[in-house]
Amino acid sequence: ISLIKITRDDLSWAKVVNELGSFSTTNLKCYLRQIKKNGLSAATLADENGFNILHHAVLKEVPGKVDYLIRKCSKIDKLTPEQTVKWTNCTTKDDGFTPLHYACYKSNIDALQSLLHYGADV
């Protein structure tokens, strides 16, 4: 999966990242579909530092959000299992950290379990 860089000023990206902190998934689901309608894949979007939606979800620490994102984005974007594994292992630009690194750093066991289930490298 090659990442598409977007800026923090992008309204859709800002809405998605903000919604990751919510316990509701209703708006997030709409934003993910909107991204798809614009010809993009949520799984290929990353900010200028290489943080993708999974990195942000891990850092927001909302239980079940990482699992929801992987399931929903894989379905909406029709990702193969191999593409899903590659997505869960995307690294940030400066430090080369994956979402799994941040899950460990934040002691986010829920995210850690979801990422491992979907193929994150240990």
C-alpha cells in the first residue's frame, strides 16, 4: 500500500481523526464512505508525518476503534488480506513506528490485540 500524503488542513482528514476519539461509529462510517466516494482509500491516507488512520486510532485509545477501522476500511476499500497486513504495518516518516509500536507505548491492549489479529508484525 503506497500512502497518499495529506495535510492537517484537509477537512475530511481532520473530521476522521477527530471522530476517532468518539465512542460512536456513525459519523466515522460516513466519513470513510465520503473518502471512498472522492476516489481515495482510508487505508492509503497519511498525514505529513506518515501517521495513518490506524496510528491515530491507537493514540486516541477508544476501545474497539482499531478493530472497527480495520474491518470497515477493509470492507469499504475491498482490501485483500495481504493489503490489510501491509496497512497494519505502515510506518511513520521520522521514527519508523507502526501502529503496533504505539499500541505498546500507550499500553493499549485492545488495539494491540486487534493489530496482531490482522497481521501486524511483531
